[in-house]
Amino acid sequence: MDTSKNSVFAPLPDMGFIAIAGSDAVDFLQSIITANVETLDSGAMRQGALLTPQGRVLIDFMIYRTGQDELLLQCEANRRDDLYTRLRRYRLRRPVTIEKRDDIDCHIWWQLDMAPQPMPHLFVDRRDDALGYRYLGSDAQTVLSDQGATSGTIDEWHAIRIAKAIPQGALDLPQNAL
């Protein structure tokens, strides 16, 4: 089914993922990051950050709620190890597992004429309609092409994001920025 004959997709390069799971996963993140994780529905995503005690951005990321007690954090690959270390430090004795994930790819899909049918691994970017969707999976080329999308470059998506004044990680939020 063609969702859009004009839609475009591109890989979002140099991203790292951390999976957080367990009966206390939501409460754990709720207590240490800027985003409200409790109101994040399963199958949704939201932007968040980890701050210094003075309120400066240490690491910003996208949060994906993949299940009731399962979340994924996506940040720049070169910041993932730092985020992983900090999360493990804050975990203490909570019933939460924190693991690095190297098996996930992220593709951006934008310029859709209409909303696509719900599908696994597809998350709408609610920061602005022009930002489209994120697809998490190594089969993005096949899945998104079957939806009528054509391959583009991530620079095209960045131009849209910049025009909308939406920050993206270390490109726009240097470490320890206000």
C-alpha cells in the first residue's frame, strides 16, 4: 500500500541504543531524566535529557516505549557509553536491566501525504509533523520502499529540522549547555 508517492526515508547515522527493562523501568527513568515517561504510551516516542545538578544538558536522547516495562534510549553513538555508565550508577538495587543494543538501526521517514497504517517498529515524531516517523529495524529499506517511499539523504531531513528550530543531539546541544 502506497502511503505516499513523495515520501522519503534515510538512515539516521551514528546512533547508539540502550534498552531498559523491568518492573521498575518507568519509575527509574521518571526519577532521573527530563521527560515524563509515565505518560508515554506503548509504541510512542519522546525527547528527553539527562541533566547536571545545575540543569545543564549532559546527554539528550529519544525515548521509545516498546512495551509496558520496556524502553529504548537513542543517543549519539559517541555518547552512549557515558549514558550507559550514568544509568547503571543511578540504578542502585532497582529491578531494572540496562543493556547496550548494537542490533538496532534507525531510519527517518518524512513527507508523507497521509498517516501510515500502524506497524511494528514505527514511531511518530510528535515534535513537529514535518519530522515524520522513525523506523527502528534493519529491514527499513524493504519495509519503507514497500510503502512507496524513496531513498533520500539525512541532510534533507536535517534542513527541515533546522528550519523548524528543533535541536538534534550534539549537533545543536553541546555537552553541559544550558
